[in-house]
Amino acid sequence: MTKQTQYTLDQLDRKIVVATQSGLPLVPEPYEKVAADVGTTAEDVMSRMQKMLESGIIRRIGAVPNHYTLGFRGNGMSVWDVPDDKIQEYGEKIGALDFVSHAYHRPRHQPLWNYNLFAMVHGRDRDEVLTKAALIAELLGPDNRGHEVLFSTRILKKTGLRIKA
């Protein structure tokens, strides 16, 4: 985790956020396009976005693929009951698997919900996801004290906070 620094948005930062909050332009040089749109240089856009990232104003810069469009229709959130003192280690190992898009720690809500590690597993169908979840179970060994796979039934629009120009 990076240490967050204090940063205050100015008018140009706000323009950059508005220009990129729905994603970077799908062009060969996206930062050049954003720069042209907001009236600065690509270097300035990248520098300002890096400062916003370091300060926590921007949480991440990354691709958000639509797995269904790519043919991965068996997507399932796998939930695991693992020892709390190993959550970081297992989260990193599972998150590094090529079929897991993200893994994270969540609190248990006992006695109804014993799971503390979540990992989104992608596959072409449910059987493939279950096979991949079995690989995670194997990786966890005896520290897998229980798990389930909760399958997606529809795509929810994933957006963060939006600001107006």
C-alpha cells in the first residue's frame, strides 16, 4: 500500500478527471488525446494523474474488461474460509493466478457467513470455473476450511464517483 500524500484538485485536474472518468480514449496515444482535450501536454496529464493516484483521489488506472464479451460466461465469486493470519499471503497468491481478476479480504459475519477471502474466478462456463476453484482449494490445502462459488447471473454497471465539468 502506498502512502497517500495531500493533494488538492485544481481546475485542470478536474478537467482531466472528467475527461477520463469513463475511461481513457481508445486511441493509440490516449494521454495525448486527453491533453489536447483539456489544453495541456501529455506529460502534464500523466504527472497530474500520478499525483492524484498517490494521494488517493484516483484509486487505480487499469483496464476493466467485459468478461462476457470476451467469452467468459461462467464467472463466479469464490469465497473461502481461511485462517485470518494467512489472509494476506493467500490473497496475494490467489490474486496472482491468471484466471482470477481480483482477490480481497472481507469480514466474516458469523454464524451465517464464515468466509473471509473472496476471489473472482473467470471461465468460459461454470464447469471451468469449478475446476479452477478446485485449483485454489488445492493451493490452500488444509487451510481451506470451506468455500463456495457464487455465480454471476447478470452484469451490473460498474462505475465509480462521477464529477461534472
